[in-house]
Amino acid sequence: MTELEVLEFAKKNKAVMLDIKFMDFPGLWQHFAVPIEELTKSVFEDGFGFDGSSIRGWAPIHASDMLVVPDPTTAIMDPFTKYPTLSMIADIVDPITKENYTRDPRNVAKKAEMYLKSTGIGDTAYFGPEAEFFIFDDIRFDSREQHSFYYLDSAEGRWNTGRDEKPNLGYKPRYKEGYFPCAPTDSQDDLRAEMSMVMKEVGLIVERQHHEVATAGQAEIDMRYDSLVNMADKQMLFKYVVKNVARRNNKTVTFMPKPVWNDNGSGMHVHQSIWKGGKPLFAGNGYCGLSEMGLHYLGGILKHAHSLAAITNPTTNSYKRLVPGFEAPVNLAYSSRNRSASIRVPMYSSNPKAKRIEVRFPDPSCNPYLAFAAMLMAGIDGIQNKIDPGAPLDKNIYGMSPEELKNVPTMPHSLDSALDSLEADHAYLLKGDVFTQDVIDVWIDYKREHEVKAMASRPHPYEFALYYDI
């Protein structure tokens, strides 16, 4: 929509409030609302002022004044508010220079799109994330000086087969066997359908929804792919819808990669391709129908996977998913049809427009603006430097012997290790001023101080089982 169309849209839908949403540095939407009377055409240029120092990882208190400028193309009616509310995603602008704020993740994603065009390689990068998540009935957690615990529960949890539920009707998905069961084992089909209907209501194109592999309500709803910034916007709207539909049904959703021990975690496989002039550039005569460009892009992702992990797998919990035995892509290899590889070349269709690569190691805890931008920059680096991805690995990696795997590189084993890799390998992200050095430094410092250090200094509940009687 244009600015004038947004004003008409608000009037047509009798909006009484305007809600402004924007992205903080780690990856959560923030918002504030104003009466609809405050929305005038000038707002799309002048924006609204706010305190940037109160947002995680942003401006220091002595330079905290910021502007949020709504993007009219993102206007929707919020489906969850009591009073009719127009909602828009905003960009962050420096009130003095009027330039986009370098630490605004959406700005980083926009610069990645502009950099792609400036290289002449292509004009559009398409991304299609498949974010998995868990739907729970209860979650409690606390961490204090003298205790630490979490407790989650689900009526679908296999651990509840023996619980007195007056009556217990069974039909709880077995561990690692939750993929595609019918009702009554899949008890959440209607809930996922409701999520899908609300997504359609706000303009998202849903391709399918289903139960995922793990017990206890693991789910997936797939959206149609889109260009980088648009897809990141949609990914955030997707999370907003899923969480709020769950809440109004007295359920709770988490995108934590590994909330349940000893079962599969939640990944976010990301399909990617580059187009130019309406033509797909990844289709060719190479391996699995990939072009030389597609293979070089893939090579760039593999080369920079360790540093990418600090952005695509950005939590300490991410690395509890990336362990052998739970379908997580631990080994850095590529293949066709092989879901044990960290990059897969989908073979569903011979149509050149469908030719893409699927990067399987990211997880849904990531900030999509930063994650998509980083993967694009790694892929572009692969194209520019003609990085050879090596030979494909067309066998079940999980079934290979240690001897066979000794020369196959693996993903980092911890967030700390991934941050070390990002510190050493980020020149490819700085091209075109897409990621500034400040953004890289603040990201690393924030993650080390607020997450790595915070986790490392606390006793873990399982340590008591291991060591209390020493």
C-alpha cells in the first residue's frame, strides 16, 4: 500500500489505534501504540520519537533519541487487539542525520538486498524458511541463587502415558515418531489450522501445516517464499500469529531450538535462490541441476558456516539441538534428497524456477533479518570467489563410521565457539557496508556477556545428579 492507501485502509476498517512494531537487536519484536488520529501523511517521513537506549543492544543513554518511521507496505489490521488497530512495521532512523540506524536489523537486511543488486549478480534473493516450534500446555522456569529449574508439559507428551488424566486416553506421539500422524494422535490439527487461517487473514500465504517429529506438540507451518526483507517481515508476523493464537487457546508456543531433552529439536531450514530479470540463476547442468553460480553460493555457505552459526544459531540452547542422533545437520556437507546433510538440494521438481538450495542448520531462535542477510552475504562471497563446495555426500551421514567422517567438517559445538569464528571470519559480512564493524562487535559482546557468560557461571541442575555426592 502507498501512504494515502494506508490512510484510507485505516478509515475503511474503522481503526482507532495505530500499532508500530520494530525489531530489537537479538530478535524480538517491540511495539508501542498511538491513537489513530496521530497517523498523518507526515508520519511516513518524520516518524515517532522514542528512547533507543532502552532497546537491547542499541544506542547508549547519551545518544538515545531515535525515530521509528512506519513502512506503509507492511500495513495490516492486527487480528488480536480488542479495539480495531492498524499495525505497521517500522524502520529506525537517526533524528539528526536522518539516516537509517546501522544497528536496526531491518536496515541490515535492506542493505544486503541493495548490495546484491550492486554486484550485478542478481536483483532478487528469495528466502523460504520452515520454522518448527513446540506447542505446550504449561511452562514454568526459575533461576535463583539457591535453585534452578524448568518444568514443561503437554497433553501430547509421551512421558504422560502413565498419568492419571481421569481418564488417560493414550494417543501420545512416541519420541521421534510424531511426523504426520492422524488424529487422535495428532491432537493439534485444529489449532494449527486456526493459526493458518489467521495468517491468511493478515496476508501470509500458507502452503501446509503438520505435526513434526518430536512428541509433545512439535509443529510446522510453511509459508510461501519471498524476497529477503519481505520474508523476514513475514517471519516475524508468523511468530506473532502463532504465539497469540496459542495463547487465546490457553496454550503456549516456543521457538527455542531444544526445549525437550532426548527428542528432536526445532530447526528452521531456509530455502534460498537468486534471480535476475525474472529468471532463476541457480538452475543449470551441474550437480542435481544446479548452475555453477548455485554451487558457488553453496560453497560460500559451507566455507563460512562456523561464523554464520553465531547469527543463524544464536543461542546457547541452539547447540543442544546440533548433536548427533536427532536429525540435526551436524556435519557440513551437501547432498540431494539427503536430510542428514547441512545443505540439501531439493529434488521435488525439474522446473528451473524451483531450483534452490536448502540450508538446514539454522534454527528459529535467530533474528531473521540478520540471519537471511548473513547467509546471502556468504553466498555472494562464494559466487565472487568461485568457492568450490567439494564433492557431495550422497549417503546417510548418521550411518557413517568415524573413519569415514574424519574429514567431514562439523558445525560448532557451542555458541562461544561460533562467536570466536565470527570474530575471526566476518570480512564477507562487511562488504557494501551491509554489516558494519560496530554491528559485529556489539553482537559478539552482547552474546558473550548476556548469554555465554551468564550460562557458564550458573550451576546446572544435572550437575547435582553428576557431582553432588563427590
